[in-house]
Amino acid sequence: MRPQRQRLNIAWPAAFLAVALAACGTGDDKPVEANVFPANYKDKILEQIKEQLTDPTNIRDAFIAEPALKTNAGATRYVVCVRFNAKDDFGKYAGSKDKAVFYYAGQMTQIVEASRELCGNAAYQPFPELQKLCREAVCKT
């Protein structure tokens, strides 16, 4: 009788796990829409660039393009092209750089150096909000 009781004790958690996993796959799951227009994209880009740069103050020549569907590495995603001149680790301006901000399902996934193919023909507009970034310690309210 004891071996049978041990089998029940082992089988019970396995059966519970099977039922729980089956409940997860009811077929009601909707596929994720990969290409949702990114809401508040400017604000989120400002937050991320502020975190990434060593010195986010005194950025010059800042420009941004509207989100556009672009194909890169075989996938079509919303991409925002950003151009700016920021200071490097030594406090010197590094020169104008183009960045590509990728989105999936309306959420930012990465900011990378932009290729000429990706952002070369972007319709840039001034991005004064990026030029006004500052560190919390030196911001004036």
C-alpha cells in the first residue's frame, strides 16, 4: 500500500501542473501587433538618451524624424531617426551622430547607431527638447 501512496503523491502535482498549463493555452490569446505607432515617443526618447549619455547637457543641433515603418534585417518596424551633437567622456563635442530608435508593439526596444540606409533619407525636424536636457542636480526649476 505504501508504494501506491507514493505514486499518488508524485502524480498529484504533475496532474495539477498539466491542468494549469492547459488553462494558459485556451486559444483566446491574440497575436501581438508588432507595428503599433509609438505613443509619446519623444518623451521616451528624451528619457532614454538622458540615461545613456555621460553628459546630457548642452546638446547641439538636435533633430528628430517622425516614426516611420522601415525594414531592417528582414523585419518591418517603426523607427525614429534622431540626430544630435553631444559631448563625449572628455567634455568635447563628438560631432553629429545619427541614432535609430526601434519599436516593437509600440514600445522602444533599442537605440543604435543609424545606418545611412536606415536614416539617410529621414525628414528631420528640429528637436529643441533634446537640446534642453539637463541633469537633475543642475536643473533650474
